[in-house]
Amino acid sequence: MNVLLKALVASIGIIVVVCTADTTSIPFEGSSVSKANWFRAGLLDMYNMRLGSFEIAGLRQDSAALPINLMGIVIGRQIEVAPWFRTSLLGNLGYGYVPVDTQMVTLSLGGGTPSDRNSEIGQDLIVASLALEGYCLAPGTLGVTPFLAARADVSFASLKSRGTTIDAGTRYSVELSDGAQSSQIVGALGFGAGVSFALPRQAALTLRYIYSRWNPVKYAYKDGLLTDGVPYSELFRSHSFVLTYDWMRH
């Protein structure tokens, strides 16, 4: 856990340094300002298609896993290297949840008599990322600039199972003896495309799509029969849509 905390602190430190540095940038098309600080903030919607894999006796057995959608925020700094090329250093933080199963559990709620209740088993996904993106701009017109994008990032990803049940309108947490318990620091590469719409007062609205493949989940799967655990991992095929407001600060 100390390693994870150090990595997150280091990521925040890098973002702060970049965001407070003074760099020369080339503004959006049609602007006469040649030196400025560009910042961006926005929303992230990441749809993750998952493929699980068990390793049993040296053999790999694939297992389908339910997709999970992650919503989050994006903040960072954009630097224009050339009229046709831009880079961004971004910090992303997102959360997603997916229900995966139901099971009967014996609970004693409010000190009453224990009874069997139906409990929903779900998975929480938390992702904190530090990403470097590059954009190759295509010729634009009327303030609309399309571009191709590439991305490299380092992420802390946590996937955990939890159970909940509802009684008389009150939601209760249910302790689980097994389920997903994964915390990983992983890297990923992605590519995509987007479009930037110039706005008044040296600002822009940018929409981009990024596709990436990464392996954020790894843990020992356990149930009532597999007390020692079986190595389990997941491959994510992620489709990310990012909408940011970009502005210039002199």
C-alpha cells in the first residue's frame, strides 16, 4: 500500500509542476496570441469490456466478465509543440459499479431474529491515472479542428466485490468471504481521434475517443471449494470518451 500511495503522490506532484510551469505555446487557429498557458478540465466516460482468465494447472481458461462503465473527471495541462502537434499531461479519476450476482445470506438486522435475505453482489472499480497524450492535427476550418490521438498512461486500479441488501428502505452492507480483491498499478497504450471546437476568448471545447487494452485486475480467486485460490486476471478493452473545456491563461 505504501508503494501505491507514493505513486499517487508522485503523479499529483508531476501534474502540479507541469501546470505551474511557464511554457511557450501556439494558440488555436485564428488567434494572434503567441504565448499562453493552456489548461483543460472535463468529464470521462469509459466503457470497459472484460475478459477474465483462470490459470489452472498451468493452463489458461478464459471466462466472460460483465462490462463495467466508469465515469470520472479529467484535469491537466496542454502544450502546443507545433502548429500541427499538441501534447497534454492529464490526471484522471473515475469510479464504476456493476452488479454481478445475487445470493441468499443470513442477517440479523437491528438486533432482530436472523433471517435469510437476498443480497446483491456487485463490483466497485476505482481508477486514478496519470496520462500523456499527443495529438496530430488535421487541417481545420471555421474553428473546427479534427485530430488523431495517441495515449500512454500509468494507472492505479482497484476492483473489489461488495454485497448489499435493503430492509425497510435502509441499505445494509454484507460482509463477503470471497470475491474480487484486486489493487494494481498498470500501464496502458491507446489511440483514437477527436475534434476541437474553437470558442470565444481563447478557449475551446474538445471531444475525443481513445481505445486501449490493459490488464488492471489480478488476484487469487476463491470460493467454497478453492480455499487456496486460483490465479485470475482480466483483460480490459476500453472505449473512452473525453469531453474537456480548454482555456488559455496569460
